[in-house]
Amino acid sequence: MTLAQNIIGPNVGSNAGLALTKLAPPRESHEWSSHLERIVRVGARKPSGYESAFNRLRARTAVGPAYRCVLLVTSLAPVICGMGERTPGENGLTLHPVYGVPFLPGTSLKGILRAWVLSQAWGRDWQEGGVYFRELFGQAGHDGVAAVVDILDALPVPGTRMFTLDVLTPHHTDYYVGRGAPLGWEGPNPVHFLAAAKGVRFRVVVEGDPAWVTKATEWLALALAERGVGAKSRAGYGLFTCEFLTAAHPDERSAAERNALARLTKTARIVADLERHNKDALRGDIERWLRGDAITGPMRALLSAAPDAATKEHLDVVRALGVKFDLRTTWANRLTS
């Protein structure tokens, strides 16, 4: 079987998840920390295709609709979601199955929101089985109901270092494996493990009933700041600062514009792109095109063929611009003749 340490660098590329979970670990246990250090270095590189995938998701879930709220959360300490997941080592980490980046599962985020609400002692309606609790989180069983809000998996924002190496130091190894009593003079046994690094930013999307989604997002922000998410949260791991994103945020506005553009027809996309140019320049190009003169403006590539030889798509663009700019009736007559 191919050993992970032999192919992490040149062949695995930037997918740390592949290196951690799919390849055989080092033969010797003392080589494990060096193996994880190589994975941290791999994780410092941008995963292939990840930025495009993240931008597509951000475009589809941009801030704007009343049924959606978005948080940008920044880790104040290492984050360990999925410490109990199966890996060749003793400790796991939840990694994206395709891109190998750490992420916050929506189920984990929903769980800390649930725990936070239960800790508030707001009365019977907000306890297990209460009317408000059941509406917010749903209820399982044959008579169950769906929750009014959903929390999507939170992916990390590209451009930051995503992994760090951490360590546990249990002192009584023989005791834990049943070979004797704990002794006061035993030394520590360092166990290295992988964690999401401090300073990683995650984009958290909450969707659902507009009557609930804003309040649920506010409570989730408090839960992330007060309780944290993942393992060792009582030791300060997994805590976050939270920022509410608005539709005016540059990244969200750009994502919403890309999403709107992607939903347009091809003709509408061409028209939207041309509208960035001066109206008089577009009008002048169309007039020269109709007269058979050379075109030198922004439409020279689109109107390279004469009107009689132009494609239907190009004629549709000219018609659409004619409607937008209220061009002369003679243009329409020429285009339909």
C-alpha cells in the first residue's frame, strides 16, 4: 500500500482530506506528527477548484431574501469538529469530502443553537416538547413536524491558512489501556492531532421562515461566541466572533449580481454586459452597422457580420437595445424586413 508521506507533496496536491483519511499512515507511530505537519503544509495551499465552488455557493445563497440570513464567523481558537471520526490516527477532523477543507456541519451548528436555547430557562414553551421549541427545531416521529429554519454547512472563506497542529498530553498511558494504576511520576505522552486553525473565517447561512430566521441567527451568533462548537469548547476551543452580513457588503453584493446574471438568458447577459458602455457609443455602432459602415466601438465584435447575414442571437441583442434605448422606428423596420 502506498504510504501517505511519500506522495503528499507532488501527487495529492492541495487536498489535505485525501492525505489524512484515504492514504496509509506512516509505519511507525513516532512519524505521525511529521505526517500531520506535512498535511498542514499541504492545507496552506489553495485546494484545486475550491474557490470557484465557494463562489458559486455564495452566489446561490447571497444575502437579500427575507428568508435568509448570513453570518461571517472568525475562529478565536483552533476548531475541532469531528474529533471522534475514524482516521488512521487517534483523533479525527470533519473535512469536506471533495475539497478536503475543514467545515462546520449544519447539524453541529443546529445542535449548539438547541443547547443554547435550552440553557436560557425561558419557560416550558422553550423546553423539550414545548410549542416554541418544537416549532424552531422540529420534532421526530410519526407525528413529527419539520423545523422552521435550516442551517447549512458552513464552508471556510478561501485565502486563509486552514489547518494547525495541536497536541494532547495524557500522563497515564498504562492506566488508560488497563495495564495498571495511574502513577504520579509518569511522564506525558504527546498525541498530535489536526485542527482548523485560529483565524479561519466560515460563512454560515441560515434559511427558513422570515418570522423566525433573524432571531434564530442572532441566537446562533450568541451560541458561537459563548459556547463554541466542536470538541474541547470548555477549554476555549471553537469560539467565534460573528459579523452579520448585509446585502450592501461588497462580497455579498457581487455574489448576488453574479447569481442574477447567471439566471438571465444568453441574449439578456450580452445586453447586460453591453449596458456598461456609453449609450451614445452603442447607438452609434448600431447606426453604422445598419448603414454598412465600419464599426469601431464596443459592439464591433458582436456586429461583425452585415445585417442580412447576422445571426438571430445578434439580431435579438440589437432589438433588445432598441427597446431599452427607444431607438428609431426605421431600425425596427430594417431588422424585420
